[in-house]
Amino acid sequence: MSRKQTILTIQAATVIASSTFGVSVLSFPNAMARSAGTGAPLMTVAGILLALLGFWPLASLGRKFKGQTIFEYGQVLIGKWAAAGIHVLLLLFFTVSSALYIREFGNVLSIVVFRKTPIEVSMILILLTVAFSCRRDVVKFSYIHIFYFPFMFLPFLLLMLLSVSRIDILNLLPMMGNHPMNPIGFAQSLSLYLGTFVITVLIPHMSNPEASMKSVIYGIIASGALYLLMILSSLGIYGVQETKKLIYPTLELSRSISLGGVLERFDVLFIVVWFVTVYTTIYTSYYLASYTLSKLLNFSDLRVSSSFLFPFLLAISLIPRSVFQSGDIARSTEFVGIVLAILYPLLLKIISLFHRRRERNP
């Protein structure tokens, strides 16, 4: 008799860290510099704290409704049709997010690497790769993340550590910024961690569901620490005004680093590593879209739902006419994602508390 495979706490944390550290690593310092100036590090820390608070209800509900995802216990708490309506919105969000990630991947390749290659070629290749990966169950999905995580995390950590010695502290002052922080920046910082929603899929397969919050904490802190180092390095080396002018500050940071006679062009390695981070981010978003669709239509096999979504993702990714338009659409989508991925579980958590009181006082 074969033993059922389960996911350990640290493995779930690795999946969360891998899912939340991805496509945005190139442009994130630019966005934070525009929103908060020298206050960008504090805004990044605020985003980490907001993410920890925001995804606590999701982890808490997973512990209470063992063996169920939000798509099952959501129907119990608010009713079948109300839950179905919200789950359709979640499906749309994850589908559009996946398409926008794919488009950003194509944009970067067209600007930085393959300038004469049609953007559609790059997008179709990454989409095919992710679509085939989504045909696996949840445990194998987590194992793929675990396998790629060291190849993604360690090179980025090395890049940040090599950059620390070049930071000019004066470029980071004043810590609160020269002007009031833009509230939009807090939403942008929080939106980096929307991939944490994957914990609802992982909890039923965890060996210790009670430790799901630990997984959320470890995963968000791991990716958040890298984002914070990235902000400190970009602002500390280039300053706020220069960081605002750079579309991809992290890429420029990698170009300025060489490892003596061993590796003079660190940006070559950086782009390869960035491919991995993009893959894991798109993989999680596409997987969540496929998983949501399978729950809505009662499909037992993700191969059907992932194949069905393929043409829609490709069509949506081709809608933006430019890098700037895709960025505007992405920011609008992020606000919708915050409402769905954080406020919806919070609503379910509040309703579950009333249900508990009714059970105690019938």
C-alpha cells in the first residue's frame, strides 16, 4: 500500500516564497521610489506586515476546516450561489494576472534580450511551459517550486549582498521621505504577496495543517527580505531620482556588478535566474486559475481546466498595446486582487465566528 504524500511546513513556506518573489523584481524599486521616495524601505516593510495580517484569516480558516479549501468551506459559510459568484471573480483575477505576468515577461525579453524576435514567440513559449506544468496534482506542484527555489533565491541574495557595500546611506535619508507617502504604494507593496493565496490549496495536503500560519510567516518574510534588500540597494546606489528614471533598476544593478575574472557580466546570469522567478510566479497564478475552474465545474483533472484556459490567457496577454498600458492594467488588477484574496477570507472568518457562537448557544 503506497503512502500518501504530504507537504511539510517548510515546504509550504518555500512554495509561498517562490510564488510571491517573481515578475515584479525588475520594476518594483521604480514603483516604490515613485510612491514613497526615500520612504520606500518603510513602505516595503509595511507591505510585509499588511500581508501577514491580511492572510492570517486564510490560514486560520484552513486550520478550522481541515481537508477543505476556500472553495469548499466558502459554500458552507455564505451559501453555494454567493460563493460561486465570488469564485468566478477569483477565476477572472487569476486568469488576468497570469496573462499580465506573461505579457511582462514578453516585454522584458523584447526590450533586453530578443529585440528582433516577435513578442508573441516568447509569450507562447512560457505559456506552453507553464500550461504543461499545471497538469500535475498539488503535491507535485509544490515539489516543482521546491526544486527551483534555491536556483532563484540564492543568486538574488548574492546580488543583493554584493551591492550592499556600495550603498550610500545619504541616498536613503530621510527615512520617512520628503513628501507624504502615496497610499497607492502600500497597495502595490501588499500586492506582491497575493500569491500567498496558494496556501488554501496547500493546507489540505499538509502533514501539519495547524502550522499553516507558520508557513505563511516564513514564506512572506523570506520573499519580503529580498524585496527590502532590493529597495535598499537600488535607492542606496542610484538615489531616488535616478531610480525613478530606470524602468528596471534591479537589472541595471546586476549590470554594474562583476566577480573579478570569474564573471564580468553578472546580468547574463541574472536574466537566466529571472526566467526561473517568472516561471514560478506564472505557474502559481495559472495553477490557481486552473484549480478554481476545476472546482467551479467539478473537474477532477486539472489537465482539462489548464488546457481550456490556454487560449484565453494568450488572448488577454495580447490586449495591452505597450509596456505602459500593461502596467496600468496590472495596477488596476492588483486592487481587485487585494479585495478578493484578502477581504473575502476576512469576511468568511467573521462569519465563521458567528457560526461558532451559534453552535455554543443553540
